[in-house]
Amino acid sequence: MKMPLKIRYADGTKGEISDPDAALEIYRHSMSHLMAAAVCSLFPGTHLGIGPAISDGFYYDFDRPERFVEEDLKKIETKMKDLIAENLSFEPFIISKEEAMDSFSGWGENLKVELIQEKASEKLSCYRLGDVVDFCTGPHLVETGLIDPDSFHILNIAGSYWKGDENNRQLQRIYGTAFLQPQDLEDYLRRLEEAKKRDHRKLGRELDLFSISEEAGSGLVFWHPKGTRVRHIIEDFLKTELYRRGYEFVTTPHVARDVLWKTSGHYEYYRQNMYAFNIDDEEFVIKPMNCPGHIQIYKTRMRSYRDLPMRYAEFGTVYRYEKSGVLHGMLRVRGFTQDDAHIFCTRDQVYKEISDLIDLVLYIMKSFGFDQYKVELSVRDESRKEDYAGTEEDWEMAEDALTRSLRDRGIEWTRMEGEAVFYGPKIDVKLIDAIGRPWQLSTVQFDFTLPKRFDLSYIGSDGSAHQPVMLHRALLGSVERFLGVLIEHYAGAFPIWLAPVQVVIIPISERHQEYAGEVMQRLVEADIRVEIDDRNEKMGYKIRAAQTDKIPYMLIVGDKELQSKEVSVRNRFQGDEGSQPLEGFLEKIEGFIKTRAVQP
């Protein structure tokens, strides 16, 4: 793709775009319209929804009675290449709203008519590409000949609802991706194939870690014994670390009266995502957040400045309504456990608390094998200050503490203007996994509204009541999401310290089982998670089974090992290590566990 990119605006004027990000968005948006033209040509009677560029490609929503099938995707891609070869122009034109309504209504494009009706402007921009006319503001490429036929690929079909509302008409969404350079497309498709191999839903089933039962309901995770073991390892590690850093764990109820959520503001702003029921003519809500519960504990007595900071942590299970179409394994669910914490402190303590939180986030993530990350600082839109809670002084104090803490640690960050939530600025840490994908997990968030809504206070050194600063923080985001990310990061092959089974003992024959039991007992005494595979199967089968289950170590015991009281060691990483004394092996594996080594 030659740069700068030649484009045409809605008024017909031409221009050039040199910025790669802006060029790529216009390129992908143009590709979505090209796909729409190909679909309408191949499948007459198809009607158009919307077709935007998205972060990794583009899509278009279509309305047609017949279902698209996988074989159609190749036909669509081929037709798009034919239209590229025709070098069709993206022809913009401006018409009146009334004329647009008449035209699109006459073509049976009722979804477009609905969009036009919602526009206040009396003049609308449309464009023509071949035989297809669409309502769109552009800009687009000047002509299809600018598109490299090797720079795009049609990916898959999915269901969607018009305007994302499940009460509306169901449409069919076709996804594609495109890049300015064919090599970038090849790299992306290679990452997609790798991502399929690492899919946590597939591996979770194969490794017997978790399941989701349609009989019980979508978006609800059932943790199997091995998955629960990994979960407990994660939680125990965090609990130990948090106790060391001055946190206290609390436990709050799963339900509370609606009045609590009305005070917090969740009832007004978040009601559509909450589950509620009645008891004795009173409405109760299943908690979607843990923060109001932690506030209730804070409020049980008068607090002094000497009590602060107070750091309340909880592995609190919450429930939120999510549309069926967005549920995705462990990554997007309706019931999940947050590794939640809330810090109540004075303004003078804010900088240290933020600094300690950043250190904690980076330490925890490094411990789990994540060495790369991106940091985003979300701040308010300065042109809409009236839309945000808190005073000018609050925002200046918070932003100063966040930026100083990052700067003092030499951490680079991206400033996200207007991305702060209304109640305070925040830092988001996005981890980069083994195949380069970012994951939003850790958050440090100021809250200027809840302390005021719940009338929180402490007695300062001057004997007067003051309002504490409240910080929300999550390290993992949720335990479910974090395990899903871990599975995909490691392709199911967890580091030794996290593996649900660390060692499998394989006796060569029945006469070696007694010695295998002795070896197992010694490992159990050392808190090693161990199993014996004493099935009546061939050795090769058992070794392959251990490799498929991604168990870090196999200890094979036969006549030689029985005589020498040693073990023959195979590891998942390098293969055969040969025979060695059991105590020597034990010392080695304990070292790997203690240092949380990713691999030997």
C-alpha cells in the first residue's frame, strides 16, 4: 500500500492521509463497504445494516432470510477482488433528508431509513460503489484500485442484533480484516491460528479445568477439581502477599436491600445489569459490586486519622447481567469473583498508596510470568468538567498522584483524554501475553462520589471531621478472567508452581507400584501435587498422556530405580533427564516452585 493514502471526503474533495493509524481506519472502513457491495451482488435481496472499522478489522451487518454459510465467505472474498480489479470509484453525494428517506425506503432498506430518521441534519451524505448506494459520512478511498487484493481476508460469520438490542431484529454479521501491508495480514492470520490453539475454552475442557453448563445457565462457571486447585494457588499467593502489605480481608453478603444500591447510585445508573428479587415486599439486589459492602464495614464506627489508611480486600463473587451474545468462556461471564480491594486514606497518604499499588500490580504480574505491559492514564475531558464528580482540587490531587507515581518508577504511559469515568481518574495496566495480545486486568481507580454519597468521615488531627479518599483496585480483574488469560498465555502448560498436577509417577509394571507409592508419599510430605498413573497401559501411552495433560514432570520407576532408590526423570520442557536421587529431584523442584520459575 502506497502512502500517503488517497481519500475522498463526503463533499467530493480529495485528500491524502499519511498517519498510519488514521489511514488504516479509513482503509478498513472502505473495505467494509466493498464487502457490502460484494454481498449485495452475490446475494440479491440482502439489506444493509451498519459496517464500521473496528480495532482489528471491519464488519458489516446484513439482513436476509437465508443464512450465510462458511462456503460463502470465500465467494465474497473472491467477488471483492473482482470489484477491486474493476477499479470502482467511491462516489460521494449530498442529498436532502427527505430525498434520502424516499430513496432508501423505495429500495427496501428499512434499517437505513431508521438511521436516517434519527439524524437531525436536513442534508445527508451518501456514496455509490458500483450498484450499491449507502448512507455514510466517509471519508473513503478514492477508488477500489488502491486496495491491495492480498491485504485483506474475510474471517467469519456471527449473529448480531440491530443496534445491539436483543429485542430488535436479528442480523448476520460478517467479519473481515485488512492491513496496509500484506505482510501485516500474514502476521495477523498466523497469530489468529496460534490463538485458536490456545483457546481457553478448548484447553479448559481438555485439561478438565472448568465447564459451563447450558442446563444451569450461560455465563456461569463450574470449577472442576484441577481448576479449583489452580484457583486456590492463585488466591493463596495473593492473600499471603496482601497480608504482608497491610491489607485486611473482609467478607460481605451476596445480597443487600435496594436502598444500599440507591445510595451508591448503582440502582440509577446500573439497574439494567443487576439481578433483583423481593423478600417480604422489600426489593433485594444480588451484588454486582463489592464497594458498598466494604463501605458498610468502614461505617460501623467512628474512624480516626490514626486508623488510616484502611485497606479492605475480598475475593467477592458478584453477578451482572450480560447479553448472551457477548458471553465468552471465562473471559466474559455473568457470575465472577473479583479480587477486590478498597483503600480509605487521607489526602496526604494518597501518593504513597498509589505508588505501593503500582509496585504491587507489577510484582504480581511478574510473578505470574507477564513481563510486558501497557499503562493507560484515563483523565477527564477538560471541556466537560461539569459532567464529573469531585472538585477541581480533587482532580488535580488525584492526577498528580497518579502521574508522579508512574514517573518516579520510570513507567511510560498513554494519556487517555476523556476516558476517565465520571467519579475519578484511573490507571489501567494492560498485560501483553505470549502472542502479543493486550489484556485489561489491573486497575487503580479514584472515587470521588461514594465517600460523599455514604457520608464517610474520619476525625483528623485537628479534631474535625474530614472525608476520606477512596481508592478501588483490582489486580486480576476477576479470578475467572485471569485464569482464562493464564490458560491462553501458557497454552495450558502452566509453570510448575501453578500446575494442578506437578508430578506424575509412572510405574513400569505392577511390581513397581509399591515403590511408586513410597515416592508419592515423600512428595506429598513435601507438599508436591502428585498422582500415580498405574493404569494397565503401555509406557508410551502413559508418557503421551502426561504430555497431553501438560504435567511438568514424570517420574518413571522400574527395576533399576527400585534397586537404586532413585527416579528416572522426564520433564515437559527438555525431555529425558535420566536417573537421579529422589531427594535431589525434590530439592530441585522445590527451588523452581519457591522462585515461581516459568520453566527450569
